[in-house]
Amino acid sequence: MRTVKIREFEIPVSAMPEVANILNESELANSITGTDDDQEIIFVEVSYDKDDEDERSAIHAIDDVIADHEDDEDDSDDQGEEN
């Protein structure tokens, strides 16, 4: 039995190319639902089968990409404050 879950991601614009590659390679159903006011974040809904290991791996990969880009932005902010 398939258990479909829907997850909404808040993806920094800088991470979108990597996330798009993951979505394309994994063939996960997805849709862009909007952006934030500053157009720095893209909201994307992704449907996946929680019992499918490959699909869960793709979801975790997206989480990792987003976290990496958020860390990079935090590092940039910290460096800007030091100057």
C-alpha cells in the first residue's frame, strides 16, 4: 500500500538549481507554490511515498541542500558583521 505524504519546502533561491536536479532525477511530483515577499525563498510542495526508500532519500537530500545553503548564508552574514 502506498502512503503518499506532501511536504512543503522553503528553498533559498541559491539552492534551487541543486534541488531542481534532485527533483528531476528522483521524478518526485512537485509544484512551486510561491515565494516570500523578498523573493529570496521559493515554496515547493513535494509528494512522496513514505515507504519508498529512494523517495525518502531524495527528501533527505533536499533537506541537506537547504541546510547547506542556510549555513552558507549565516556565514556570509557573520562575515559582513565583522567588517
